[in-house]
Amino acid sequence: MCAQINHKSPGCLLTEFQNLRPALFLDRDGVINAEKNYVHCAEDFEFIDGIFDLCRAAAGRCMPIVVVTNQAGIGRGYYSEVQFETLTDWMRGVFAAEGVPVAAVYFCPYHPEHGVGEYRKESFDRKPHPGMILRARDDLGLDLRSSVLIGDKSSDIAAAKSAGVGLTLRLGHDDAPPAPDFVVGSLNEALDLLSQRNWR
């Protein structure tokens, strides 16, 4: 089972999810922040250029921002769930200050080989499995076929496709299958592409 950090957001995202709506799914490390070795404190957290403009555009379409992230560093014992939650609260505060509240954060702390103690196990929530995305669908009433996922690894794309997410973008150069719908070199390029396609 993955863990979820979920808060309602202001504006259109505050309404109850009575009708299915699309979401913008984001991996964290490598998409929201620069990929480094097991980032777990604000001092090492470097936002990737374009992330706030991208999320503002999604929020303007009343698309909830949903983060789905493997956090094997917890399972490996490099940092605790409390440390992760502290960093997540800080990250969400920055997003809110930028005018783009994050609707929910889902994370999976398990690793089937390198997890320590209770964290060493297979999990349907660990990407490339679709568990976190499916949980968000059920929790938030999302239309996955009309949703978008941006990730930087093949496991992100595999999870999205397995869950039935309609449009997948890969940031960077992980060429392992499955192939995304589009490969982009930056989040600004992703925003341009999505805008041209009317986010479909």
C-alpha cells in the first residue's frame, strides 16, 4: 500500500469531484526537482525550470496536480517517512505560494530487493505498477483517459499506460520501453506541446 498526502486546494480544485475530470500526474525526482541522490531536505531540492508555469496552465484548466513518486530511499533507510513528509509539506508550500496548489501526493516507500525490514517487499504501488495512479483515480474521481502524465523514466510511462492515462510525456533520454507518446527536452517544451494539442 502506498501512502498519500492529500489536501483540498482552493479555487476550482476545492469543489467536490462530482464529475470525472482529467489530472496532471507528475513524477517528483527528475520532473519537479532535479534528480540527485535521494533528495530528502529542502537545501538539496532544486526546482526544474518551467514546473510552475506548466502547473499553472494545468490548474487553469481545473486539472488537479497529482504527484506519484517512488521513494525507495525510505525503504533503504536513507531517510524516514517523517523526513519525506516534512519535505513534501515544504514543497507544497512553495507550489501554493506560486499559485499552483498540489491536490495530492502519493508515494511508495517499498523496494523488493533493497528495502530494509518491513520495507522490503513487492508493491502494486511501486512504479512501473499503476497502483498510485489508480488510487488517485478513485480518491479524486479522475478521468484517466483524459489525463496527462509527465515522467523521466520508463517506469513512469509504464505505470501510466497500465493505468490507462491518455497522454504520456517523457522528460529526458531514458529510451527503455514502453515508449511515451512524446519525448520533450524541457518542461517549457512540454507546456508548448500540450498547449498546441489542447492538452489531449
